[in-house]
Amino acid sequence: MRETSAPHPNPLSAARGEGAPSRFGEFWRAYAQNRGAVAGLLIVGALIALAIGADVIAPHPPHEQYREFTLAPPVWHAGGSLRFILGTDPVGRDILSRLIHGTRLSLLIGAISVAISLTLGAVLGLVAGYFRGLVDTAIMRMMDVMLALPSLLLAIAVVAILGPGLVNAMYAIAIVLLPHYVRLTRAAVLAEAPREYVTSSRIAGAGALRLMFATILPNCAAPLIVQATLGFSNAILDAAALGFLGLGAQPPTPEWGSMLASALEFIQRAPWVVTFPGLAILVTVLAFNLMGDGLRDALDPKLRRSTA
Amino acid sequence: MLGFILRRLALIVPTFIGVTLLAFALIHLIPGDPVENISGERGMDPARRARLLHEFGLDRPLAVQYASYVGQVLHGDLGSSLTTHDSVAHEFATLFPATVELATFALLFAVLVGVPAGVLAAVKRNTFADYAVMGVSLTGYSMPIFWWALLLILFFSVQLGWTPVSGRIAVEYDIPAVTGFMLVDTLRAGDMAAFRSAVSHLILPTIALGTIPLAVIARMTRSAMLEVLREDYVRAARARGLPRWRVIVVHALRNASIPVITVVGLQVGLLLSGAILTETIFSWPGVGNWLIHGVQSRDYPVVQGGILLIAALVISVNLVVDLLYGVANPRIRHA
Amino acid sequence: MNELVVIEDLHVDFGTRARPLPAVEGLDLSIGEGEIVGLVGESGSGKSVTALALMNLVDFPGRVRVRRMSFAGRDLARIPDRERRALAGRDIAMIFQDPLGSLDPCYTVGYQLGEAIGLHGHADERVSAAARRERALALLREVEIADPAARLSAFPHQLSGGMAQRVMIAIAIAGRPRLLIADEPTTALDVTVQAQVLALLMRLRRERGMALLLITHDLAVVAETADRVVVMYAGQVMETGAVPTIFDAPLHPYTQALLDALPEHNLDRARLRTIAGVVPGAHDRPSGCLLAPRCAFAVDRCVAERPGIGAFGDATVRCHFPLGAR
């Protein structure tokens, strides 16, 4: 065969111009394909704004009791007024204001619980996956025990020990979430540790700490971020459950779960006391779940669920 | 197969030990004086306190206390409730069937609705049916279960009057508890009106408790089916001319059921968490309700015993699920 | 020769309507009764998709358009779906490249074989479990599996690749098909087993008068077994012709290049001859001849104008300047 003519220039390389698109740009494009995920992000953004500006946005102070207006119905019912758009609770507090302030609480609970749990979990997972042996076994057995208990049960046990209250509820939730992060990090470490870039770092003289935190951890970040987002929703649901059982936030704190605590007796007379706090929880958790799903699909193509 | 079973059994022993440690440690971690916590008496005079201290064995080294605790547990002695003075083990045994009945029906509901929904969503991918199923299930597990229960009560009991608000059976029926399962006992007693009452009381709690597992199972089934439907053997089955339903049910679903069974098993833990909340709302006389009252009234023997027993239960169920997984997936069996 | 299968102007597109990705473009194919046709091409040439289109297994987002796709005189594109499904497994059977992956891992060989027999077997074979078992054993013996009774209760993961492929063939012939499509049947197998499986296919075809569409990238396989060869490139048919003529005197430069790349034809060289360049991807399909970017003989006309199919006696070729015509 004679020499072939010079190969045609690859038309694709001409179009690319400056250089490969930034990693964040790629990530954002993948994320934005999922409309639900974008909606989740927007809702979370709105919630954060609500939480930050709660003092200004809420029409009434959350603890203020209007004795003449107990169990006032929402504005669209007969007897409702624009003064209390979503009605009032059994002691006359404005539900809308309490919900808005509750946003701040719920987001804080989620953020702090997840932060504590994630940090501790990542460290434990790194240690277990890196050092293996007895340390690994000990840590993982402890995690197995914690996972053997249903999450609410474990949270209740912790609260039983520490006593009821919002802060203790946060610790309890952090403990409940812990095994998931430990397992996740450990699995990622086990997958990454034998890889060449780790070995070459070690040969170059990197110590254990540096290897664990600077070399391996950044490569495990993606699944951890996804789990953190989904952990937010679990944290909010668990906090609400504890609040509902009277073991979490205590009255008069406007936490959404505790707002539902005494709702059963008013379910016939004043259903709005029941509906709105739960709706707030639902919307928030839904938003975080949508975000978490979107993050997972965008960050790890292997895990990408079959949409579109 | 036997080797597989024995291997799995061996794995759970350390977990059991860990759980007993946790339950044991609970009493000592709770703030306050352990003697007061265990006996329920406050402000005792020193002599009585010293005597009780010795009686409860709290003056011995911790390791010995733990050993003796484990010994007691293995004999079925979990102490007595501070409020009812009834044996914790006995109370648990009496109330447990109610929780099992509720959890079983909730799980059945979740599987019988969730699996077909997931299959439908997978087979009709990216159509309205798919989006509907996924949307509903996403909402389902984003809801706080106690709120959902309240909404159900609001709608079906208060507005429509179709179902009762609480309890296991209408107050006027007094059925001897032979098995502890109300549906079985009413049938044994031959009281059809009581049976119908028991059924109607079961409906809302089942739906409330089963919704989250349903959502999770539907999602898992859908994604497992989508994976399986892409597999070579599904294409080969279609190439053989097998009718569509056979390809979906006999071949695809059977293979997809493997991850689904794992998920179903994981739901048990979730069900027990949810049962605690559901029983509270519906005043369902099960162990969840019992445990919460124990925590709220600082009835520590109940809390300790309840946690131990429920944890043991979850571990056992996970073991059964593991074994079922071995049955479903021949490759694991021979590994 | 009776034409068992006639395909005229087959197009299979993936992608969206706005931007279609053609996998098969303007394909004509015919298979005679009892004939062995080799469908040859690189991966991505569209040969497997052609078979899937014939079997009605092209799923969304693939779209199939064809002027005529007839089997034993019936136009498959025009008959109702139900009737078309009835043909699969019975009149047309297909075996795939990965035999272990093509068997359901949760069911035994006996079960899956029994399924096919129960669906496509003769009435006396279907009538009872015992009858199905008898037929299953007979089929396994026919595909030269030793100790068939033991194999019936085996799970797929307990079989070797070669044995699994024989089981696939047994399942395929359970319905006594008139056409067997074999998509890369030996690619995933060891070399020694390859020859055995091919010999088996030849023997079955001889004994049953079954037509065989052998899809492969391996010219050597085709040279030994096929009656006629169809050469595909980037979704189009480049050349068809009878064996051994097409190998002795190929008409299309691509066919020639494929032959040149065979190790047997490179014994005097230090390095194998290759075909420079890559198969056109989805977005850079030439508007002229698809091979032009890589063809040693390409001239302006080739780049500008896409050649149509022309006949040369029994053979056909898609080239402005076929080799034999020089």
C-alpha cells in the first residue's frame, strides 16, 4: 500500500479553542442537567436566606404569645386575618414566624451534626482504612454495633444518657450518622491506598498523616460530599423526631418537630397547627434530597442513575 | 450451604457482645446515682443505699458486673420496670407481638406496592408513570413519619370518618391474647366483628409506617431493574422469543430482587425506628410506645432492656436477610 | 437460490432526531436458504446492530427504517408485533458474543433450556416435564456436551466459556430455526475452543439445512466457513462477494486493507500492515466516501461524492474506483 496522505486535522480540536473547560464548569453542567437538583439547590438557597434574615422577615417574634388570638385559623379560613397568615398555635404564637425561625434552627442542627459526624467519621475511616489490623477491626466492630441499632433508638439512648435538649440532640444525631461516614471513608481509602499515586507519595517520604489527609482524602471527597448532603436530610428528620418525642428541642424553642408534639389533640379543631410545621420539614428535606441525588449523579458518572 | 450459614452466624457474635456492652454501659453513663437510677428510689438514707448498692452488685468491679449482667441476660432476667414493677422481659414479650404485627403488615404493604411500582417505573422509563412513581417515593421518604401519620388521621379518621383514630381494636372488645397477634386471636375467638375492628385499626398505622420503606423499595427496585434490563441475558432472553412478561418477571425481576432483598432487610431497622413514632401517634400498645414512656419517665431498666432486645432483634433479622440473600443468589452460596 | 432473508435499504439511527448518529446506513443484505453469510467489519461498523434490527431488538433511542425486511417471503416491517415476536427463537435464533453473560445467572441450564423447548418445541416435546427433559438432553448431546444430565442442573457460573456457548447453541436450535445469527460467537473463547464451536456450527448447519449469518471481525474465520461475505465499514456495506473470490481478488480497497493486515499475509515483514486513521465517529462522518480519509487511493472525487453500490457479476462494491476495474 502506498503512503497515505497526511491525516485530516481533527475537527474537534479546532473548536475547543483556549483549552479544556474548567472542572467546576463541567461539574455544573452535569449537575444542572437534572432539573430536580437545580430546584433543590434553589430551595436550599431560599431557606438559607430565610434563616439568615429570620429576625427581619418574620412578622412576629417567635415566642410572643397573643392571648386573645389562640388557635386563630390561617388567612384563607373564615376568621383568619392577614396578621397571622398561617394562624396561631394553642398559646397564641404566630405559626409563620415560628416556622421561619425554625428554619434557622433546622439548618443549624443539620450543619452542626453533619459537620461533627463527617469530621469524626472521616478521621476514623482514614485511620481504619490506612492502618488496617487491630485498629481497623476495633473501629469497624464498634460501627457495626452502632449500625445494629435503629437510628432513632440509638439517638434516644444517647439522649437518655445526656438528657433532653437541642444541643444534646445534635450530639445524638452526629453519633447516629457517624458509622455511615466511617464506612464510606474506609471503603474509599481501601480502594485508593493501593493506587500508584499513593505509593509514589510514600516513596517520596510522605508520612502517614500527610498521606492520609493530603493525598488520599481529597480523592474520597466526592462520595463524602454526597453523603453529607443526604445526611443533612436525615439530621433534620431525626431532630424533628426527637423534638416530637420531647427529647430534643424543648418548648418554647420553635423547632419544627416539637411544634408538632402536642398537635394530636388539636387535630380536629385546628388542623393547621399540624399541617404547616410538617410541610416545612417535608420541603426542606426534599430539597436536600434532590440536591444530594443531583450531586451524586454529577460527581460520579459510574453511579449515575438512569435519567434521560 | 451449611458452611455459609455457620460463617454468617460467627460474624454476628462480636456485634451481639458489643450491644450487650452498650446496654450495660447505659446505666453507668446516665447522670445521677446508679443506685437511685436502678431502684427508682430517691433520697434514701445511707444505710438503705449501702444495702441496695450491695444488692445490685454495684460495689463490685465493672468487669465482674458486666459478666454478671450478661449472665442475667442469658437467663432472661432483665430487671423490673420501675413503674409497673413487672419483669422487663415479660413486659417486652407481652407487647412485642403488637409491634411485630404492625411491622409485618407495614413491610408487606411496602413490598407489595413498592416492588411493582419500581418495576413499572423501570419498564416505562422516562414516561409519566416513571416520574410519578419516583416523585411520590421521593416525597415519601422526605416526610417525617409522625407528620404523615397525623395527616392520615386528619384525612381518613377526622374528615372522612373511615378509620379509627387510635388503638389496636375498639374498646368494647376483650379478646383473650393467645398469640398476641390481634388478627389471629380474634379469628380464634370466632368474633368476626372484632376481627373487622382489628383490621380497620391496622390500616392507617400500616400505611404510615410502611410509606418510607415503600419509597425506598420502589426506588431500589427501579434502579436494580434498569441495571438488569441492560444485561446481556435479558437481551438473549428476548432474542429467544420469550413473552415480555416472562422476561420481566421471571428473568429480570428475579435478578433485580437480589439487591432489593438487601434493601428490604435494611428496612427492618428503619421499621423499628418508625414503629416507635407510629405507635406513639396511634397509641398502639407495642414495644416502641413502651420504650418511649420508659425514657420519658426515667424507667431505666425498661430503657436498658428495651434497647438490648430491640438491637438483638435487628441483628437477627439482618442475619435472616443475609441467609435469604444466599438463597437468592446462587453465586454467593458456592463462594 | 431461495432468498430466505432480504433486507433492502436498512437505516438504524441513534442519537436525537435533530442530530442522528447513523449506526447502519443504506444496508442491503440477503441470505439464501441454508447459506452461510459472513458479515465482517471492525467494531463500530454496524454489523451487530444489523442483526439486532433483524431480530427487532433495537431499543430506544435507536430508530429503525427499512424499505423491506423479508423473512421467508413475509415483510417483517409490515406484520404486527405479535407475529414478529413469534418468529424470534423459533424461525430466527441468535447467539451472542459473551455466552456466560447471555445466560441468566439465577437459573440452571436445564431450566433455561426447558423454557425454550416449552415455547418452541414440537407438541410431543412440550407435553410434560419429562418430555422436555428428554429433549433437553438430546439437544445437549447434539452440541457435543459430555455428561448432559449433570449439566442440566448446573448454574451458568459453573460452566466454562466453551460449554456455555454450546448451551446457548442448544437453546438456539431448540426451535429448529431456519436462520441462526451468530454474533461474534467465538471472540470470547479460547483459540482451541473457537475451532470446536465453529465446527459444531458447520455441522449443525449441514444436518439441518439452517442458514447461518456469521458476524465477526475475524476474516480467517469467515474464509474457512462462509459461502458469501459482506464487508461493512462505518455502517455501510462496502463489498459483498462469494468466498473464495472475494479473498483472492477483493474489489474494495478496504477489503484489501483488511486482508493485508492479517498476520498470515505479513510473514515477510517486520511489522504488520495497518490501516492508518480511525473509524469516523458520530460527528465527523465524511460527506463523500466514508473511507476516503484513510484510503490510500482516495482522490478528489472520493472526498466530494459518496459512491453508490455497483454490481460486478455476483459481487457488489461501493467504490468509485474498484480494485478489479483497474
